[in-house]
Amino acid sequence: MIRFGFALIALSTALLHAQEVPKALPVDPSEITPNQGQVAEPAAPEVGEAKPLPPGEVKMPELKRNPRSDSPIDINHLPTGEDAVRLQIFLDEAHFGPGVIDGKPGRFTILAVNSWNEVRGLPLNDFSAVMEAAKKAVPSPFATATVPSVAKKWVNPNLPSSRQEQAKLKRMSYRSYAEFMSERYHTDVEFLIELNSSSTVWNLSPGKSLIVPNVSAFLIENLNGGRYEAEELLAKRHVVVDTKINQARVYESEPTALVVEENADGTVKTVPNRALVASFPITPGQERFIKYGKWEMRNAVQLPVWRYDQSLLDGKGRSNNALNIPGGPNCPVGVVWMGLSVSGIGMHGTSDPETIGRARSAGCIRLSNWDAVTMTDFVRPGASVEIR
């Protein structure tokens, strides 16, 4: 497993606003119920599950440019093949989320690169420094990984689609080992199929191996359903949720603006912005549901239970027909809920990480499950959250 000690960075706001077509309108929580009396323990690294492969051993398919990669620079000049995967892994490990690791860098990768540049005072949209750093830090972008035995507890191929049946379950599990392994390695099933084969991916079971991005594994088995305790330093941090570029950026405190100075010869330079510590792709609510303003993070819980009340979600008020949907990776609010001081709104995970940045929610801020868990390493209850 790759481990890095990079300085943590966040995103530049000097990018074009993303133009999106909503794919779906997933519902958001009317009420979140955490398990009581438990404290969430930090995840411990898993040893020996994945083994890096030599560079060049994995033959990636010819890249077809991704139509969702709307970017402020020429998309044909973005890295491809192993270099693209290497860059995405580098940014992900540095906690500047590039989105799903799939070898198809788009606007989230560009936003993350510009954050990396901004904190160092480098020019925006310049990939030279970050690519050199990525090549040194990630010599092997792929690894072979074995499906762990613990996956049996987290996979249910018979997971029902109806809310009534889901409410009877103990956990909203993954529907397949393919889902389990794709989220574990911050990617999607489609990319796993590109790296392996459809037959390999859809016939996975504990003990079988496949090729994955060589990124630190998301260990869902370390989630126990507890609460995250407040920590003084993390409670003083400030999160800016930018709904125009679909990014959540974490600052040490109230943010300072990007500073550009003019040199004596008339050229300009960007002053390093060390206040930025991390950033993550998000999906904001629909425009009519967004709660702009500055709020406080009130709680953070693992494997939240979602109170499904269609009447309340339809704007008709609370009813007596609500269902409690259990926690798990396929729970609509994902595996972590971070509640804000504005009623019914929070930052949380999702059952569909590939839709981050595209599908619009009904009011909350959605992250991939792996980013939602990582977010709790940077902010805790008491932190301020500004939705812009």
C-alpha cells in the first residue's frame, strides 16, 4: 500500500464553473439516527492485501476522451494511460480528491492539481510540477488485490430495491464483490472491467485477485457505527462548500483569498496559500434547496440510519409512515453523516460515487464514501461550514 507524507492542499477557485445535466434526484435524509454510546475509532491500515505491479505491466485500453470532462484547459493535453492513473492516485493520497480513479482525468482532477499548485505558489493549469512529483511518489500505479474474507459480511447479492424490504435488513450492503472492490480502491466497476475482464470482475469472491489502482484501501470493515468525538484543533477548521465548482475545501481557519503579486518585471506570481489543507469533490443540492450561509458542524456518525419519510421529502410534512433504512454502503446517505446546524442538512456519503458532481441531491452535500470518511480526519463537530 502506498503511504505519503505530503503537505495537504486545497482547491483554487479560479476555474470555469461546471455545466451539468442532472442524471437523477436522489433523496436526502429527513432525519439521521446514529447508534448511541459508541465512539468511532480511526481506521487502521490493512497490511499485505495488495501488491504493486511493475510499471508498464498493465495494458490499459485506448483512452476515449470522457465527455463529462469539461475543463478550462485543452482536454487533449491532459495525461493519459498510466500517467493519468498515477496523477489521480497522487492527488487522492494527498487528500485533494480527483473523483473516481479511472484514468480519465477531468475537471475534478484539474481542480485538485490547481489546489496543489496554489498551496505551493505555482501557476494554475500547469501540470509540470505535479506530474514530476507523481512519477516519483507513485512508481507503480497498479496493484493486484485479493478480495478479503471480511467482504462476506458486507456483500448481499439479494439486496432489495424497495424501501419497505430494505427497512427489514440489518445493513444496506454492497450488491456484489465487484462493488465492494471498486469502492475499496476508489474506482468504479467499469474501470475494473477495463483493467481485468468482465468475467473476472463479475465472478469475484473472497480469495480471488484482480488488478486495481494502487491506492490506499478504503477499509469499510473498520466502521463500527459510532460517533466521531470533537477534537479541539479539527473543530477550529473551516469548510467552504463551493456549489458552483462542486468542491468542499478545508482550511485551517477562516479562509484567505488567493493572493497574486506583481514582480518588478511586470510578471505575476501566486503566493503560496498554506491555509488550505484538503479538498473533495461534492454534489450540492438542487438550487431551490441549497441552504447558503455559514453553519456549524454539529455531529459526525458512522453507518447512519436513514429515516425515510416520503411525505416529508415531498414537502407535505412529517408523517407516521416513515421507515428506518439501516446503515451501510448502499444507504442513500452513505457510511458517514456530518450534520449541520441547519435543519435536515449535512455532508454525507453516497451509494453512487460515480455520480458525484453530476446528480443533484435534494439539499445535502454528497461525497464518495471514501472521501466522506477521510473528511472526518480533517474536521470534527464544532467546525464551521460555509455553503456558497
